[in-house]
Amino acid sequence: MVKQTIQIFARVKPPVRKQQQGIYSIDEDEKLTSSLEIILPRDLADGFVNNKRESYNFKFQRIFDQDANQETIFENIAKPVAESVLAGYNGTIFAYGQTGSGKTFTITGGAERYSDRGIIPRTLSYIFEQLQKDSSKIYTTHISYLEIYNECGYDLLDPRHEASSLEDLPKVTILEDPEQNIHLRNLSLHQATTEEEALNLLFLGDTNRMIAETPMNQASTRSHCIFTIHLSSKEPGSATVRHAKLHLVDLAGSERVAKTGVGGQLLTEAKYINLSLHYLEQVIIALSEKHRSHIPYRNSMMTSVLRDSLGGNCMTTMIATLSLEKRNIDESISTCRFAQRVALIKNEAVLNEEIDPRLMIIRLQKEIQELKDELAIVTGERRTEALTEAELLQLEKLITSFLEDQDPESRLEVGADMRKIHHCFHHLKKLLNEKKILGNSIVSSESKDQDCQEPLKEEEYKKLRDILKQRDNEISILSEKMRNFPSTGMRGEMSLGRQEAFEIFKRDHADSITIDDNKQILKQRFSEAKALGESINEARRKIGKQMPLWISENMAVPSMPDLQEERLRSQLEEEKRRYKTMFTRLKALKVEIEHLQLLMDKAKVKLQKEFEAWWAEEASNLQVKPPAVNSLNHMKPFPQTSESQHDQSQFLFNKSGQVPQIPSPQCECQDLGVGSDMYARKILPSPCPSPRSQEQSRTSTPLGNSTPERPVSSVPLTGDSQTDSDILAFIKARQNILQKKCNNSSTQKVRGFHFYS
Ligand code: ADP
Ligand code: MG
């Protein structure tokens, strides 16, 4: 890559008349940069230049004065560019200046003398000379000649040009590809194999331009001409081609609308006559300013065509043509100012290399042929394009036997024939794809089977879930019963005295031992059932967790590793087994508990009945023989006595007399009091006993409705029959107990009997 600013040169045209020559001087410093000083004549300075500055200085790469001949210009300006083009870089030389300043003379040359040949013929001559000299490369040269007039492009080499006016010709248009490369449609490219052919093309184009020019259409001053040499080069045998373009540009006159004598108007404010040049200046300004992201190339055809030349992949040179006659001083100053801006533009020229696909094909074809020949020599047989039917059949047989061979070391031997090897791979791929399709159908049928099985599994799961639910219910019933075990409030319904009497009766009853024992067993069974219930719940929870997991994994990942599946399955099975065992035990417990409950119920009813009988009897006895506190000893003892030291026996009984499904051993006999009260009401005195009624009650039956006779007692009574009855029952029970305590020799035997019976 060659980074370079646009090179600017100045060429001063000899004046038509010596006396009209303006004052200027050219200096060359140590660094070989030239500076041009233009002295503005006083009369002019007073006129249009406001700042009254008399001297203007401009730096150029080099300034060629009036006496510089065409040869010098070519040697110093064009030749270096031509050399770059020959090396493969793009190049541009453009002449900029007012009309008559010598642009055409510099680019094309004078029409009269051979020595006045300009840059184009000299460059063509030089290039063809170089091409002839260089036999290491193959060069191809094409010429195009474009005229841009009034923003329209015309092909100056169009064969129909001679017969038409400029406007009638097909217009050259710009096309931009996705890579933003510019292509010119309708611009013909003419191959020139020799300098002569190329020069003929130049003259053809110039002639066409001249013909098209009319007084109304001063093409020569208002149009731009771009003569382009397209040079391609490649080394023999290589597919890499280098392309380079050299634009030799003769621009339209740069003169502006504002002319000399317009007082107070700055030079910079003057407008170009030619719009294309205005846009060219816009592009130059944009390019010369740093950090400008948008360059308005598209604004005009000329800037579009010269896009690469301005700030792009090109080595560009500008020649500022100056006519330093007094009347042209202002335009010359403008031209120099423009050149100073252009000098700031940096270009990056790169080698334009590309691989020619046609050349590549030719090279590869050649290589293939060589390899084929080589192979034929090695194998001793010349291979045709395709395998024969017999060969294909043979290969397929080989593949089949290879695939069927169980030996892991078996090989598929087809020989060193790439066609056969490729065919084997294709065939294997085909088989594999077929198997895939088949496999998919198998998988889908398997999944169908699974679908069939899945409802079963789901059903099984549902069944298990239902069982679990049922068991849960049972467990919760058990738990509920457990919770209700310590009940309260029973005693509130029985009068305290009667209650205490019942407690004593119950305690001393022989059956109380059985009841106690049963209660203890029941307690144990209940705790066992409770623990079992918890274990069952745990097992159920585990199953509930594992089951969906197992099902989902079986459904979602049929190819789940067997190990993991097996583990899950066995865990599930284990939990199910545990659950079953525990449930069987719980069921047995339930039966046992129910049985115990029934036994207790029975004992309870019996006790109840006996107590009531005793209570009634005692009440009647009290009525018959008014008891004295100390005479209670003769009272009939409890039907069956027991030396029970625990007086905590409690019974289960409900109002309706029904036995609960699962009894609670700790349950207090809530309803016993009701029953007792019912009896009590029958036997106890009326709430408000009068002395007379008390008298009457002495003769009445114990269970009769008559008010019992007021007992003769040292114990102070309340007058309330029920309370008094309770007090008496209490006294009696206490005495009875005291008596029993003194004489209880047989109770141990009774208890032992009951316990073991
Ligand atoms: P432009 O193309 O800029 O309008 P031309 O190249 O046509 O100007 O030049 C105008 C006239 O000046 C022509 O007749 C040309 O021969 C002559 N001329 C221009 N430059 C020189 C020069 N350096 N030496 C001699 N004659 C010149
Ligand atoms: Mg000209």
C-alpha cells in the first residue's frame, strides 16, 4: 500500500502578449518545494480584493514556468504516475484551471507540432514501450474516453458518434455494486495492443468531441474529459491478475461567475460556472478536512467517476494550469487556492490483484489431466469418469458383508480408487439415513407401545393413590380418635357426690382390673398404630414422590440409563413393600383395638349397671333405715370388690349407647353421668322436700316418684334432695372404702383371676 497526498504541480502558460503578463515569481527551497508568489497589480487590488493584499504565496510540488516544454511536464509529472500504473496501482492526473490556461494543451497537447504532444500520447507511448520491454508479464491494455457534459456521460469512442450529436448518444450511467464499486454502463472499452491503436482511439475521441461541439455547446470549456488507460497484467501460468487504471483528466474551465471588478466580493464567494466543479470542490473540501465521515462523491457524475482518485485507492496528481496575465490573476489565485486544498488529501493506493476464475479453471483442468496421467502410469489402468454397474454392485455387496461381519477388526477393502471409496461413503450414508428413518418409525412405534403402557402405569398409579387416600383417611380417623382421647367435661354432668361414689364403686369393682389392663393394651396399640401411621405416611410420601418421577422419566427419556431406572424402580418397590407390611400390621392393630374396645364397652356397661343397682339399693336402704353416720358400715358392699390402687379407669360410652368404632382408652365416660343422673333422678328426693313429704317418702319404693324420706343423719344436709343424696352417697362410699381397706384379703386373688382370665 502506498500512502500519499495528492501531488500538486503548477504550470504557467506563456502569455499571448508579453505586456499583459502579471507579476509573479517562482522560488525553490532546500526541500525542493516550489512556491509561487503572485503579486496583485495595485489597480486590481483596489478593486475586487478587499484586503488589499498585494502578494499571494502558494506552495507546489513543483512549478513549471512558461518555458517548460511538454517533454519536461511528462517526465516530471506523468512518468512517475505511469510507472505506478505499470506496477499495478491506480493513477490519476488531472488538469485544473480556467479556460485557456492550457489544460487541454497539457493533457492532450497542441494540435500543430509533434513536440506539443501532451501527457496522454506521451504516456501511451511510454506505457507501450514499457510493455514491450517487459516480457515477464502478459499485459492487456484497454482504452475508454468519457466526456461529462452537464452531468451527463458520453462515450467519446462510441462508433455511432460521428453520425450523431452529443445529446443523441446513449448516455453513460453510473452503477454501484454492493461493494460500492463504480461501474460505467455504456462506456466502451477498446483494446489497444499497440501505441498506434491507442493513439488512434485518442484522436477518434478528440475528433468526436470536436464534432459535437457547437457554439451553443462549448463542450471544450464546460465539459470534462476522462481518458482512461486500463492495464491488466499477469505472470505467465499464474491465475492472479493485476488491474490498474490511469485516468488522464481534462477538466472544464474553473472560471467563476464573479469576475474582476465586482467591488467588495471575496474571491472565495465567486461561484463556478460548472456545477460539476462545484461538487468537485465540495469533495475536495470534505476530504481535506479531518474527521469528515461523509464525502459527497455521489453529488455529481464526475466525482463519482473519480471517486478512487480523490481520497481513495489511487496515486493522484493535479496540475494547476495558470494563465498569469493580469486579467486572469484572480482566477489563477483561485486555482492555486484550490490546489492547496487538494494537496491535503491523502490517498491510499493498493495493488489491485484478483484471481481470474477462467484462468483458475484452465490451470486446474490442466492439473487434473496431469494427475490422471500420473495415476494411469501407477495403476496401469486408465479410469473413466464413472464406475460401471458391475463395479457398483460389487461394492454394495462388499459393504453389506462388511456391515454384517461381527468381527470388530473386519475391513472394507475397495482398493486405492477414490471413486470406489467415495461411493462406499455415499452408500453407507444412504444406509444410515434409511436406518434413521426406520429407527424413527421404530421409536415412534415404541413410544406408541409406551403410550399403551402408560395408561396402565397411570392407572396403577391412580389405584395406588386411591389406596393411599383411603389409608390416609383411616389414619386420620385414628389420629382424630387419638386427639380426642383426653376428653373432659363428663363429670360436670354428674353430681359430685354421685360421681365420687361411682369412682369408688368403679375402682373397687373387680372388672376395673380387666378394664385397666385392656386400657393399657389399648394404649400400647394406639401408640403403635400412631407410629405405624406415621411410617405409613412417610412411605406413602416417598412413593408419591418417586412414582411420578419414575413415570415421567420413563416417558420423557425412554433411553434413560438402565442403572438409574433400576435404582428408582427398586426404591419404589422397597417403599411399596414397607408400606404393605406396615399397613397389614395397622389393620391387625385396628382389629385388636376394636376388640379391646368392645371388651371395654362391655365391662363399662356392666359396671354402669351394677353401680346403678347398688346406688338404687343403697338409696332405698337409706330410705328404709335412716342411716347414721357411724352405721354406714353395715351397708351392702360393692358387688364385687377390688383392691385397685389406681382409680383412673375410664370408660367409653356414648349417649346413644353405641359403641364407637375405634374406642379411645383414655376417654372419660362423659355420658355415664347422664345415665347415672337419670337413675339418680329416679331415686333421689325431690328438689324441695317438705317435712311431710319427707315423711311420706320413707314408705315409697326406692325408684318411685315419691320424695324419699329425709334420712336421719348427723351429717348436715342442705335440703336439696340431689345434693343431699350426693352427700350421703359420698359418706357411704367413703365408709365402704374404709371398710374395704380393713378387710381386703380376697381381692388380690380376684384381681389375679381377672387379669389372667
Ligand atoms: P484550456 O484547455 O485550458 O482551455 P488550452 O489547452 O486549449 O486551454 O490552451 C489555450 C491555448 O493556449 C491553445 O491554443 C494552446 O495551444 C495554448 N497553450 C496553452 N498552454 C500552452 C503552453 N504551455 N505552451 C504553448 N502554448 C500553450
Ligand atoms: Mg480545454
